Amino acid sequence: MKQFTNKLLLCLLASLLIGACTKKDTEKEQPTEVILVETEGPVQTIPISAKEKTDIPAVTTSSPAPAETPTVAPSSLNSEDVVAALKNWDKKLNFLTTHFKQTSSYDGVQISRSQGTLKYDKKRDLLRLDTLNDKGELEQSAYTDKQKIIIFDEAGHQVTNLSWKEWQQGQPNQALFDFGSYSALLDRHSVKLQQEQQLPVLILTPKNGEDYTLYLTLDKKDYFPTSIKIVSDLMVTQSDLTQTDKTTPIANATFGGLFK
């Protein structure tokens, strides 16, 4: 009986030894394969066993989205529509109050600068122009009925009295004072339309007479001029309009009772 037990134990030990050797051989003989792993640098190839492969997350790659090409919406405006809209508000205009800043330059060098307020009553065809200094203080006031113009200094003393045409001809940007008469202004010019920074710009060249180009940059809502620029040879004068009010009535006292 003892001899039989010893033989049984020897067989069991032999079986365990053979099983262990077989397991080692199996693990040793398993092939390795190459997979891609994601690192901080370039993608690397690393040989790895099938066992280790199960411990590494799968790497997915995708192509970058193509860059979007910016699209520009085509303008639906044409010069005829813009001119018609400009004439329409000019026809309906009754009162106008606006601030302006004007600069003149010759061959790229600024030679003058001014700022102030302009008030216009279309029914009576009265206009007042107040020129202000850099501090916003009154320097000069001009009143006109488009027949004559009377100019006062900052203290309210009359400086001069001129005919309207004489005074206007000496102004570098006469279109600044043509409110209420823009329909006639447009009719005297050939007109083209361009877009600049999403704003419509009318380019006017005179049909007859002197050679210059007038640019009217218009508000995109109602086509009221926000900038008036005239280019004549090397001289450029630009007037920018802000804080424009086209509805509030202007008191009679605004024009000093100078024109009955």
C-alpha cells in the first residue's frame, strides 16, 4: 500500500512539472506584433506581445476638418436704387441737426481741420454753422438763407456779411451744405456705386465743368450720408457726420431772427 502511494505522488509531481513547462513554452512561443501608440512626439511603432496588447487603449485617427472658405454675400444694391433712396429722404427732409469733423490735406499732408455743428430748416431754407475749437468751445457762427451769409465771432460780434455764392465757392467741400438739394446734386453728376466695409458709397463725377470726384458714404439703413469726401487733383477734403437728427424741429431763435 505504501509503495502504491509513493508511485501515485511521483506521477502527480511529474504531471505538474510537465504542465508548468508547457505553459512557459506556450507564452514564449506567442508571436509579437507591431502596433501604433500615441505619444507626445511623432507616432512610434513598438513591438508588443498579444498579452500586453490587451492593456493598451486603442488609438483612433481622424483627418483634420478642411478649413472653411469665407463667403462674401453678393450685394443686391444697384446705383439706381441707392440714388432713388437718397433722393427720397432728401425730398422728405424737414429738419437736420448734425455734428461734423472736417479735414483737408494736400498731397497727403493735412493743411486744415475743423469741427462743429450744422442745423438746417428746409422749409425756410435757413442754415446755421457753428465752428468749435478742440475743447468744444464756440469759435464762430455763420447764419444763411442761401442768399447771404452773416458771420459772428465767439463773442457774438458780426464779422462779415457775404453773398452765399461767394462764400460757398471758397469752401473746400461745398456738398456739406447741399442738404435739401441732394436731388439736384445727383442729377448734375454721373453716379457709380461701390461697397466699402459693408457700406454703400456713391461716386459722383460732374457731367460738366471742373474735374473732381465726390464720394458719399451712406448709412446702410436709410442711405443718409455719414461721410462726404471730395478729391480734386492733390487736394482731399473729408467731412464725417455724427449724432445726426433728421426729425426734431429747430426753434426759430436758432437763426437769431436775422432772416424774416
